[in-house]
Amino acid sequence: MSRNHSKTNAIKFPVAERIPLPEPQIDPEQLKNLTKVGGIIPELNWPPKFCFSTLKQGCYRISYKPNNNRTHFHGTLRVDRGEDQVAISGDLYKHWSHFNWQTGIKPQKIFALAPSRLRNIENLTPVFAPSIPIFSRKQYYSYLKITDIKTNWWNCDLQLTMEEHVYNSTTESFTLDRTVKAVLAKQTGLSNKYSGTLQTSSGTVLGSFSITWVSRYFRTAKLEVDTIEGAVAPQSVAVAGQTHSFRSIFKTAGWDLKVKYDQTNIPNTYTGGSVNWTSAQMHQAMFDTRKPSANLDREWLLHLLVVPENMGSGRGIMYDQIGANREGVASFSNDGYPSPNSNWGTAEGQLQRDVPAAFLRSASHEVGHGFNMMHQSSIGLGETGTDATVMTTSPGVASFVTSNGGTFPDDIEFRFNAHVRHHLIHFPDIIVRPGGASWAAGHTTTVPETDQERYWYQPDELQLDFESEQQNIKLGEPLNLKVKLQNKTAYTIIVPECISPEYLYSSIAVINTVGERTPMPALVLKPDSAELYDLEKDASKEAEVTVFWSSKGFAFQQPGKHNVGLQILWNIDGVPFGITATTNVWVDAPVSNADNEIASLLLDDEVGCWTMLGGADHLHDANSRITNAIEAHPQHEACIQMSKLAKNIKATNKRKSGKAA
């Protein structure tokens, strides 16, 4: 058997690392030319006020005013202390107006000023309520990674050395812009505020800089739980004398998660009595039931919809996009732990609703996905490996505790492991907040994937093939692919059970005519539905995949040759495996008014979402655009493909009109 090891480098997102707590020291300048008289240093106040701590743990509000006076920056700083180490990270949001500096901060007092004094308002220091501020996503500017901290134990002054990484929202990437240092003095009478200047590494003052402690938590968010009729929402559980809940689980990562059980017994007008929900029906239900007044610029709000479903559906899903990235997840109360599987212990054969501890863990797992956390298992995304904590899949937890002499669900750990905890605290705001960057941003890219050695299967071992329905496509036409993975050896190979992108083992990327690469993550994620299994000799796995649109944009936006790449990655007992395949697709240049009209109608984000859902009645603008295209040009290749999907809409409309009658 031939082996092909490959080392590649993933794009690394900035994330704070643990650094040693500093040894307290006196600034040499303070002691320069000083003489001791009777054991006292006369030039310094006596007795000295010794400071043996650096920064109090929790969240600080940042205020930064550059010397140019044209902009203000505000944000948060998170100080996560250990016994002898500390990790510190922060985020800055950019404001242009002098008066926008209060954006996202709740004032505790309103100052009543005479008109003649308004000109001096920027010199006042209002008092703010001690709460974690929320800022607009559009104003997100940069991530701060603190790399060194120094403290002066004589007067508690601080110096923070930090890298500033500027965010590019188009590519969802960060660029190291500069290394700066904040030189701060502890404010008299304000034990939790430090003020000073931001300086270059050489000491040039860039502007004023201050941090004020506001919370013992690092981040704050809200979880809205809505329940469809026939379903039961996960509740708090008591295990071994300790009560666990959504809130307590996220508290293990220092998050202040406020949970609201909102709508209950929401009428099921979506499935026509069926227990099986389609992706489009689920998308519509989440779109309809989420908090109408939700403003993701004013609050970090994640929506959890609980539906009945049936056994074998994977216990839950996440949507990469409803109206924005990562707004909602779903949990299936009537799915559960199918037989035969002895790893399930006392939960074997039961529904989630009947195993409260396992149900809470599973639902918390989906909520973790909503905040852009990944599996601790075998999908090869650089995580730590299967354990009994929240971000391991339910089958992974059951297998882990059983193999370590425990039982499921009794030995579930209702917490995030150290790796996930660090990400929840120190990943950039824009990566974790709902409505921020798309799914998996900050964890990995599609190709290349890892900087460790991976065993890549060769075609004479595992053969991965694309088969396209179309030889070439028009602008606005979805590409339909059949994917086949076949074992060509004389022995069994362990592979992923499901190989389409929504199960997270596989990923697709498209490279256009000028070399630009667009990842195409799935819109609907079903990561808990698939596991590894034995692919016997000569056996094969197949999947149908539509390549058209994702949260990253359209796959084909210009004519010419495109390269479509598929990559499947998995781990077995810590050993990474993978296989890749590519195919070329030619996109025809528009040669008629019909081609141009179709492209203008169908290259629309809502149409893209409609297509990847397999048709969605609730996306009204998409329905209108597609209907207009089909009626005007029924024989156009793009319209023929859309007509196939439109049958789903007609069936849905017929069912609804029948119920209304």
C-alpha cells in the first residue's frame, strides 16, 4: 500500500495565548538618583501602596481615542487568569463621530447641561453601568492579542504589549497590522480603571487609552427557546446533587448566558402532519418564530427551536444562515438514542425528551455550534479529540464514557473542555457572535487544512469520483453532482458514513477563472447524524450535491473554466485521513438577452438560499424571481433546473390551500 504524507499550513486566526503572570517590579526610573534616608525613600509617598496583582479577572470596557480626533474606538478586553499564567484578548469597534463613542454602552446617569456648556461635553467623564457593552457588527475593526504584561508593584501601573489584527469582512480574515503597547496607570479612587496612552513599540504616543472592569463574566449573550406543538423543550436537570442548565454550562466558559423560554406549543403549520421536517420547512419555522424585534447589533441573541422530528434524524441541526450567519439551531425532542447500541446505556431506544440529562447536553451542543464551536471528535478540524464534554457528539460521548468504564448518560460532563472554553473566551467577537462570521470561520479552511501529517488515500485504495449532470452550465444555473466513494482494496476501510457537506466530513471549494477560491459550506448542518463505519471491499458510498450558493456567495459568477474540489477528512484514534478529487466545469458566456435576464434574476442571495434548501415557499422574493424566469424562458437550461426544484413549492402551496379549504 503506497503512502502519501503531506504537510500544509492552515490560515491561522489570531487567538490569545497564555502568557506568564509578571513578576512585580519597580520601574527603574522611579529609583533613579533616589537616596535612602533612615530606611525611607523621601521622594515617594510613604507608606507605599504595594500592588501584587495585575488585572482582575473578567471583562473590561476599552476606550481608545487616537490623536487625530477623527475616530474613536471602543470595545472589550477579556482577562482570563490561571494560577501562574494569564490569557488576555480584546476587540475594537470603530466610531467616526465624536458623539458615537457612547454607542453600545448603557449610561447610568444622564447629564443635564446648559446649551452654553455643550461645547465642552467631550471633556466630561460620564458614569456607566457596569455591564458588558455590545457594539454594531458593521463597526467591528480589529482583534487585540496581548503578548506581554508588565506591572509595577509600587503604584500598580501596567504595560500591555499587544498585536492588533485588522478584520476583513469580505474574506473573513485578519491581518496583523501593528504591535503596540498600552501604558496605563491605576486611577485614584477607581480600583478597577486604568488610564494612559497607546504607544508604538518605540514609545510614540498614538492616543489616549483606558480600560474599566465591568463584569466577572467574559461575554454575555441571550438564548431564546421556542417549542413547536408536540415537542418538549430541554430543561434543567439535577445530577449527583448538582443542577445543570444552559446557563450553568455556559458559565463553565465564563459566559453570562441569559435564557428565555418564550413561545410554547407553536402550531405546526409546516409539515402537514408529517413527523419528518424538510430543510425548507425547518428554515421557515425558524424564520417565523425567532424574536421579531431581534437586533443582532444590540444583543448577542441565538434562537433555539425545539421540534418533535423522529428517531434517527441526528438529534439536532444548525443553520449557517437564516437571515444572517449562525442565527439559529434546532433540537429534536422525539429523536433520540436508537437501538441497537449498547453505548447508550439506559438511554438506548429512548427519545431525547425521556432522557433529560442527555437532552440538555445535546441541545447545549447545538447552541455551542451557534456560537461557532466545533466538534471534539473525528472530523479533522484541529480540535482536541473525543471526550465526555458538551462539544463532543452524543455518539462520541457515549462511546468515550463506555470505553472508560462509565455509563451513558450518567457520566456526561456538563461543561466545555479547556480547548473549547479558550475559544469561547478568546476568539474574536466577530467569529463567535450570532450574525458574525460564517460557520467554521476561525477554525480551518477547506484546502489546505492542517499542518500535521495526514494519510491521503490514493485512487487504487479509495476512489472518489464526481459525475455531473451537465457538461457545462449557464450563469444562474445550479450544478448537480453525484459523488461516489468506492473501496478499491481487498480489505475493509473505515470511512465517514455520510459524505455530503452538511455532515461536516466533506467540504467543497470552487476556484474561478482568475484563481479566486470560494469555499461552499453547507447551508444546513447535520453533524450529529453521521459517524464512521466500515466500507467493505468493492462497496461504495454515494451522495448528491448541489453546487450553487453558500454563505460565502455564489460558486459561479463569471463565464469561463472553474475548478470544483471536494475534500473528505476524518480521524481514527487520533490518526488523520483524507481524500480529494477535482473536476472542471465550464460556465458559458451570455450570448443572448435571455442569458442576461436569467443571470440578473437568479444570481440573487435569496434565490441562492432557496435553491440550497431545495425550494422554499417562505422566501417570497426568490419565488417571484424564479417564477418570472421560468415563465419568460421555460426552455433555458437554468430555468429547467429551477423548475425541478419549483415542484416542491407547488406541492407546499397545494397542501396549504387544501388545509385552508
